Amino acid sequence: MISIRIHGRGGQGAVTAAELLAISAFHQGKSAQAFPFFGVERRGAPVESYCRISDKKITARNQIAEPDYLIIQDANLVKESETLKGIKPETVIIINSEKPADKFKLPLKIKIKTISATKIALDTLGKPIINTALLGAFIASTDIIDFSSLKRAIKEKFAEKDKNIIEKNIQAATTAYQQIKNNI
């Protein structure tokens, strides 16, 4: 089973990101679950969301204490002790930041990828809603989900939205995906 924890701020799309990953996994015939964790809901407050993906039935229902993957939507959250709790030497971290990965001094020798998801979102969507860009980076960094499954999930999740919004979110994911792939 693969466990993914997403740290962000209210309004950045952390909950939707976990849901999109789960939908993508379903499209590949995998079991998946996605769920949020937050206190008082308000824009800008720290939030966490979780996603588990497995080839087998998932019976766990608890928060993810030791993630295999950590997606950090706001680089300032790296400084928060709660954000890095439970990371392991093999945890892969993807951070929304213009800074290169080697500028983040973390306690373990872990694999860090950075992507300026905010810039991609602003350029593509006109808003700092970064979830689809970060998922494009996540998929490019892992072999868990096919990019075509993410595109399908975006179309499904945003089916009630304007077609232009769907296309812009796919473009944001594609741009991030290509940037990470080009730097591997």
C-alpha cells in the first residue's frame, strides 16, 4: 500500500488533490481512499489530506502517520513540525517552491522535488489553485499513477465546471509533469 499525505492551506485544493489521486487510482483498477483532516475550516489555515492506493482492499481508516510520499503545497509549512512528522529516509517529498530542492535542509537524506506550482497555476488558471500542478509533478516523480488517469480524473471531478476550467487544470498538470520529467 502507498500512503500520501498532503499539507496545504485552506483554499489551495489539498482535499481535491487527494480525491483526484484516488479517482485516478480507481481508473487503473486499484483500491484507493482519500480523506481530509483539518480543524476550524477557513481559507489560509493549515490543512492535511490523505490518500492511500493499493492493489488490494484497503482496511485502514486512520490518518497517515508515516507517509511514503509527502506533497507540501506551501513551502512555509516545511518549517512546521507537524508537516515533517513521521517521514522516513525513503519518503519522497514534493514541495511547491521556486527554490531548488537542495535549499531545503531536512533532517533525513530524503528525495525532494520542487516545482513552482504557484507560478504554473497563475500562468495557466489565473489563480493560485495549485493542486493539479502539484499532482502533475507527483505523477512525474512516481510510477504510481499514469498521467492519462489523472487527466481522466480531472475531467470527471470537474465535470460540472466550465470546459475551459477543465482544460486549464489539465494544462497546469501537464506543464508541471513535463518540467519534472525534463529534470529527471
